[in-house]
Amino acid sequence: MESVKEKKGLFKRFTSMCVRVMERWLPDPFIFCALLTFIVFIGAIFLTKATPLQVIGFWADGFWSLLAFSMQMALVLVTGHTLASSKLFKKMLSTFASGIKGPKQAILIVSIVSGIACVLNWGFGLVIGAIFAKEIAKKVKGVDYRLLIASAYTGFLVWHGGLSGSIPLQLASGGEGLAKQTAGAVTEAVPISQTLFSPMNIFIVVGLLIIVPLLNMAMFPSKDEIVEVDPKLLTEPEEVVLDTSKMTPAERIENSRVVSILLSIMGFIYIGYYLITKGFALNLNIVNFIFLFLGILLHGTPRRYLDALAEAIKGAGGILLQFPFYAGIMGIMVGMDADGMSLAKLMSNFFVNISTPKTFPAFSFISAGVVNFFVPSGGGQWAVQAPIVMPAGQAIGVTAAKSAMAIAWGDAWTNMIQPFWALPALGIAGLGAKDIMGYCLIVTVVSGLFICTGFLLF
């Protein structure tokens, strides 16, 4: 018993140390992004034959390549936050949160809810987890707000092994595009029964849905280190009740339920049609569509929705500023010199060259995790690594499904310590990256070991 207590004490001290280091040394996500820019710029100059001017060109060419995605992510934050501020949604979340007994249970439940939601759809899970955690912080006394939001974010770890994983879905699509993406290694569609529903992937997903919530709960700080949030700081602004008798004609239209209802009917007709014809194949656009029109309906009037939107949009600044810089980093990573070599190719080739048939998936997973620091996008990751990893896997005797899932899980793995994807959750929570990354670092280490084990076992 004494040995167990000593181990628990050692783990808590290690957790506390990681949290303090991150809080002290991790800069604002924008500065982190700037430092990554400098690193890849210098790396491209010294490790490839590209000139400094060419590297600047790669950076500038990529800078605006994520504009559509940036807008999608900003809308995920804004429409999700606005939906959560509606009376009905707040009441529903409040009811769920009120049933939670104790701070450790709060950590456990948020981790599980977020993880399951991300298995269903990553965009939905990323927002709902943060919103639910924020509501719990208002109800549960003694819960550490930093760990609570970190726990909500760690659910995002399983997204690429879930139903909205972009790489396995891309693999299942087949066609000439897939053959081109994989440099001819995959010419026919690979069904999701071999990727998402393979024994290996199920083992990893189910294992993480058990391990991560328990790990988050085990990281709960001692009483003297708990950082609570004042519930008053999380309270949304009170709704202003207007005197209808003094409204101008324009104000009457702005406060008309008819406008919101008609817009909502149009929106939900399309949502129903989409679900009937395409099933639960949710993408960012349809998730935002659902959040948008459900929010318009639940707020009742256009004016209430616009007021809630104005409050929600305050958290979107980080996304709008940083995503172009990450697009520039991606541009440098994939920019090729005169010999057709790029930083991303160098990284991938290194891990491919030291692999055996048994270790190839694990090393590909690690290489994808490294590349993900600089190319934090599932689609971008696939475009960078598929032409290298997929042919190498084929040559060494590893199935296309396993090689692709190695890239997918590597992409998801280091998202835990990459502020790029945390920005929407942090915007909703009102925290900075340094507040949660100490906890996320430990989840990254433990989950990385477990995922590698999964690849080696199957």
C-alpha cells in the first residue's frame, strides 16, 4: 500500500512539474507559431538546396491556402458558442452538469463525453466538450478549471480513429485521385472495415476512451494547487428586455420570431435532406449549418442571436491570425528544391529507412506525429506523407490500411501539444494554451506509448 501511495505521489509531482513548466515557458500560441516558422525556415535552408528567397516564396505561396478552412474553424467556435448561450441549451447543459457529484467525477465525465462525441464527429466533439466543461465549472465546486478544459480537449485525440476521420474516409473513396495521392501505391478503394473497423483501430479507440479519462482523473491536483474559476466570470450577459411599444419598424423586424422561424425551417429542410441522402457523414460545413440554424431557432429572434454572436466572436481572433501562419509553415514543409526534396520528405524518409515490416507502422506513426507539428491538418498531412509512406509500406509488405492508419493516428496524436487545434476550445473557455498543455503533455506521452503498442500487437 505504501508503494502505491508513493507512486501516486510521484505521478502527481510529475504532473505538477509539467504544468508549471508549460505555464512558465510556453508562450502565447501566436509566438509558438512564429517560432515554428523560424525553425522550418532555417531547416529548409540548411537541409535542402532551396535558397532563402525560395523558402520565403514557399512560405508566401502557402500563406493563404487555408482561408476556407480558417473560416470553417472560426464558425465552429462562433456558432457553437452562440448555440450554447441559448436559454434551452444552457438549461439542458445545466441539468446535465447538476447531476455530477464531485470534481473528479466531473473530469471523468467530461473526458468520456468529449471522446465519444469526437468519435462521432470531430468538429462537434471539439466544441461540445469545451461548452460542457464550461457549464460544469459553474456547477461543480472544487474542480480545477485548467484540467477540466484540458480533459475536454483530450477527447479530440481519438477523432482520426472515428467516423469523421479524413484519411480512412479518403482511402475508402477510391478513384484516380487516391492513386495520385499515394503515388500509385493504392489504386482501389480500401473499405472502412479494414481501417476504422479493423481490430487494431477498435483496440486503440476503445483503449484510449478508457485510459485517457482515468489518466485525466489521476492528474487531479492537490487542494493547494487547484485553480478554480469564479462562476460569475462564465456567466453570459443578461438579455435586455425591450419595450415593444417604443420599437421602430426596423426594431420590430429585428425582434420578430417570424424571421427566425422561417430561416430555421429552410435550414432544417436541408439538414433533413442531407441526413436522409448521406447519413451521418458529417463534415465541417454541415456541422456549422446545424449549429447555425439551431442557434437561430433557439434564440428566438434575430436580435438575440446577433447579440449572442457578438459575444461569441471575441474568441475567434486567434484562429483568424494564426491559421494563415500555419498555412505558411505547411508551404515551407512541402516546398521542393531543384532535386524535388522537401523538409516533409526528409522527415518521412528518415523513419521509412530505419523501419522493418514489424516496426514500419509504429515508425510511420511517430514520423506523422513529428510532421503534424508543422502541418497540423489531416488533409495536409495526407498530401505530404501519403506519396512517401504508402509506396514504402507496399514495398515492405505492410497493408495499405495499416500504413494509412499510422499516418492518421500520428496526425491525431501530437494534436494534444499543438495549439492549432486547441484554439476553438480555448476561445470558448477563455484560457490560454499554457493553461492546459502541461496536462496534455502527459496524455501525449501515455497515449503515444499505447498507440505504438497497438500497431506492434496487430
